[in-house]
Amino acid sequence: MKPLGDSLAFVRFPAILGRARFALIAVLFIIANGNAPAQPTGAATKMPQVTVALSAESVELGDSLIYQLTIDGVSAADPPGNLNAGSSKVDFLGGHDESSRSIMTINGRTTETSVLRYIMQWRVTPDRKGPGAVEGFSLDIAGQKINVPRVEFNVVEAKPNPNFTLTLESDATSAFVGEPIRMRLVWLLGNNVRSASFSGTDGGSDFDIAALDPRAPQVRGRPLQQGEPYNAVPFLNGEAIITRSQVEQGGRVVPRFTMDLVVTPRRAGKLEIGPFRVAMDEIVGQRSRSLFDAFMDDRTKRSVVTSNALTLDVKALPAEGKPADFGGLVGVFAIESKAGNTEANVGDPIPLTITISGPEPLEAVRPPNLDLQTDFASEFKPSPEGWEAPTAAPAASGERTFATTIRPKSASITEIPAIRLPYFDTKTGKYAVATSKPIPLKVRAAREFTAADVQRNGVAAFSLPTASASTLTSTAAGVGANSESLDALRDQRTGLLASAWTPTGITLIAVPPIALLGACIAAWRARSVDPQRQRRSSALREATRAVNAARTPQEVLRGIQIGLAPFVGASPEAVAACDPCGAPIPLPIAERAARLMSLLEGASFDNRPINIESVRTEAKDLFSKLNR
């Protein structure tokens, strides 16, 4: 197996000198040496060669490794549809062209060397200890089938780290099937870290687990603001918001991060929840690269901390006393209803709103089916569209609102009846029904328009206008100066063909296609000369906009990741501080980008003060140098 570092160790002349300047130097060499013909060599005519590599042969459980596929002989390739790594989670990080070209003139003889190379990377996250492997597969490259070999790795349990503790806590040790149980992951930090990521089991068919957003309902989903006591971290297949605080431990104050969880069991029996793990870069030292360097170069080591596991005793729901319209709600619930108006005609639509309150999470809560409630089915016609899901954030935690319309069927209706919401009460261990309060309603009979409305007491209530006959006569002889006739209009109609032959028409028809053709040719030539440059310029423009709008270190870091993504050949979410130094970027600029990212990543966890305006200026200056 080839080490990952070796696969990246090749010279990229265009990245150092720039494509345009290097081509100009090559032309000058040829002219100065008698226009000697270039002798192309390199891998362009060779059969494609495939090399696979892993970032490490051994990885701690809870951490990830990088699987890299290097293809020599091509500048582009399609990734395989499904990379098989057993039960490990596999995420495709993207691919990028690493081709290079060099021209050298010695004693009047010019030699051109081209290297075609395309690299793809995946993140592999194992979920169990022991040997693992990324299985071999076949890959179609340039019309040929290439066999990619199998690569093995080993997964070991993380060693204890005295600087950190991760604890799983629960509000209960027993539950019913479907009952949400609140849990917490508490992480104590005895040292500074960056790039933390949480992992663990998602429960499969045994239980559901979700991270709760601890912020107020009105601001959930909004980007984090500077000064807020929250951080966003990867968790399972998504992102979680953790709360930052401080606690005294061992005679000193250390940071504490808390992740609020909800576990909902889906089967009866004893269920093991956890353990969960957090993988991070632990900062073990700092050194300044020079007296004039404002940023510190952090020395880090990879660390994984494992939590405890908890056992949950889950009981099945009883069959006795189960209502026919039971919808699966487990907990303690309540329901309120409101009507848009309390007076209506028969058949008029009446807006109806209900608010259901109960234990979070309530994303899976469904409003009751009104067709199953006898009083509603006999007196009202519900809207065929049914209930509308809430479109805005709930007004309070533990509440969800739904809306629909109903139409009264008769004038004898005096109220909107109570709405039933069956649920299983976990406090009493029995089924219960929450009901809303009836709403008084006045319904008027629909008015019909009959012949009696047309004539009252022998007198027509209204009359229609009648047409009277008129006699056509000829006008008197003379000049009809005031006459009106279509014959007085002059036919000045014109057509598209007639207008096309005028100078103005020729200009309007010919110039736009010619201009569009010229723009297309210019764009095609720009892309064919250097397609990577266009992608990088587009990413840098987007990154500049993101940094200008940034208000927090995390948002500035996100902008830098967007700008560096095409340079390192990965998606913005996968760009880390260690990536710029291995990318085709001049070394001083790459080191500067790495230090700036390290500073912003560290600020997310040790709460060090950051001058947002300063790092924004630094990031934009970095973009300007990358765009040259």
C-alpha cells in the first residue's frame, strides 16, 4: 500500500509560476534557440494507471481516515457509484485535476513534459473495532476497464485521555415504546481543541435519536451569531448545536459543552444507548514562525474521547383500552382550537386552527383525522386538502400549529364540537384523550333566488332594458365631414419581412447573434485555455461575498473554505487547516491560509477573543493573492 503522502509528492510548475507566464517563457526560449521543435513526452500516451492509498493504516474508533484514488494518464474521471467499505460510513469528498506541464530548453533543444493525473478522495468512518477494508472494484477509464485493488485497515479502541471527559446522561432509565427520553452528552475540555466531530450509533430499528437545538424557537435555523454561547458540530449524519459554558474541575475553570438529545425507543426490551465519541485535534503546543508573524503555529495531535453507554428498559404499549383513533402519540399532550369566524352561511368555509402541545420532538406529530370523529363527519365537510403543516417556527417549544377549513352542512349547527386527540399517558400507564373546547357558531340558511324575488304584488322587481327598432335612412347629399367610417382609415399595415430589409431592421436582427457568437467563442477559449482558473475565480468571488457578510469566526471560516475548495479539490465542508499546504498554492500563501484557518477553528472551542474585522481583512487579502 502506497502512503498517502507519497501520492501527493510531485512538482506542479504551473502552480508556482502561473500558466500564462510559463507559456511566455517557453515561447521566448524557442525563439532564442532557433525555433527548435519541442519534443513532447510524458504520461499522455500511456495506459491509465491507478494507485490507492489510505491516510493511515490504523484508526481509532470514532475517527475517520481518507481513502485516495490516484489515476495517472487522464485529467478527468467519473467516481464509482458505490464504494464498499463494509459497515463503515463512506462520504465522497470530490475529485480534482492534478495534471502538470513543464517545458525545458537545453542547448537549443526544447523538451515538453506533460503529466496527466486525476485524484478522488473519500472519508471512511468505521463503526466497529477490528480489521476493515475498502473492497476492490472495476473502474471504466478512457474506455478501458481498470481493476482497483482492495485496501485494508485496522480499527482500534481510543486510548483514555486525561485532558477530556465525555459523559452520557439520561432523565430516565425506563420508558414505553414511542416515549421520547431526554438525554445529554456533556464534554469537559482540559485542553484547547479544534475540528471536533461527534459520532455514534443512530439506533437503527431499535431507537431514534435526534439532537435538539437549545436556542429559542424563533431563532432556530438561523446562523450562529458572535457572542452566543453555542457552537455547531458534526453529529451522525447532520449537525448539532451544542451549548458552551464553564465549570470548575480540579481547582480550575474549564470549558463545558452540552449536546441535548432525544431518544425514542421503537421496540420493547433492554436497549443500549451509546457509547458516543468525539474526535478532535488537540492543541499540544504553540510556536511562532517568526518575530513578524502575528499568528501562532499550533502543534496538534489527533485524539478521540469515548463516552459511557446507558441501558434503557423499554416496555410495550398495552392493548387494553386502546382508542380506535389512536395515532401513536406517547407522553402527555393537550390540544386547543380556534375558529376564524363564529358566524357563517351554510356551505361557507370557516378557518380552523389547532395547537398541539407535548414533549419534543414534535416534528413527527400529525393532527387528528376529522373524518374519524363522528360529530364532525355528520355536521361539517372538512377541506379536501386536509391540514396544512406549519410554515413558520413555533411560538414556543413543545407546540405545533395546524390549519384547515371546514364547511357547515346545515343551519341547525350551534357549535364547532370538541376535537379529540388520543394519546398514551406515560405517567398513568393508560390511554387518555385530550379534547379542545367547543366553539359557539351561528349558521344561517343559504338564500335561494326564485321567481318570487323577480315580481312582487304583480309589479316587476326589476326590468331588463329592451331594444327598440330603428329605421335606416340615407344621409343628405354633400361632404360628410363629420361622418364616422372605417373607410376613412388609411391602410398602413406593415410586416416583419418588410421591416427586416430596412437598415434599422438589419442592425437589430444581425448584431445580437454576432455579439452572442463572439461572447460564446471568448468564453469557450477562456475555459479551454484554463478551466480550473475559471472555477477558482468563481469560488473566490463567492468566498469574498461570504466573508463580507460574516459576523462570526465560524462564518469567516466558512468563506475561506468556499474559496479554497477548488484549490484543494474537495467540497467546502471537507476543507481543513492542513489542506492548503498540500494544494497547488504557493507555499507562503498556503501557510498563511493554514494559520488563519487554525486560528478560526480554535476560536470555536476555547472562546478566545477574535477581531472579526481583522480576520475578514486578512481573508480578503488572501483571496486577492490567490486570484492573481
